[in-house]
Amino acid sequence: MLQQLLTATISYIGTTTDYFIILLLVFSRFKKTVQIKSIVAGAYFGNLFLVIVSLIIALFLKRIPQEYLLGLLGLIPIILGIKNYFFQNDEAGDV
């Protein structure tokens, strides 16, 4: 359990370094206390939202037997292909 928490923490830090740089740029642009409070609140709310969504998806995936997971991942390209077939934008005419 401790190893999993350590791995998750290191992964989180590694993937949020670009987010940290963007947050620094936003802080440098806005100087008022009200704006800074909004930025901090938004950052915490956004991270909390991502963690909650990840936990919900993880709990959902735990209910699916492991031997079916790889097959379910194969549905993603099929769904994307069907979606693109029916809702395809004509990018050739946008020149």
C-alpha cells in the first residue's frame, strides 16, 4: 500500500510540472487578491474534480472482470470510427 501511494505521488508530481508552470504564468499576470484567491480555488477545485473522476472510473473498472478489459478497449477505435463516419467535418473545404 505504501509503495502504491509513493508511486501515485511521484506520478502526480511528474505529470503536473507543466501545470505548475502555467499556474506560475497566470499568477504573474494577475496581482489583485481577489483574482489570486480565484486562481487558487480554481486550481484546487480542478485537481479535486480530476481525482474524483479518476476514482469513479477506477471503481467502475474494478467491477469488470480483468479478462474483458482488453476487449472493451478495442471498442474505443470502433466507436471513434463510427462517430467520424456519421459526423465527419469536411476539412478539405476549409482552405
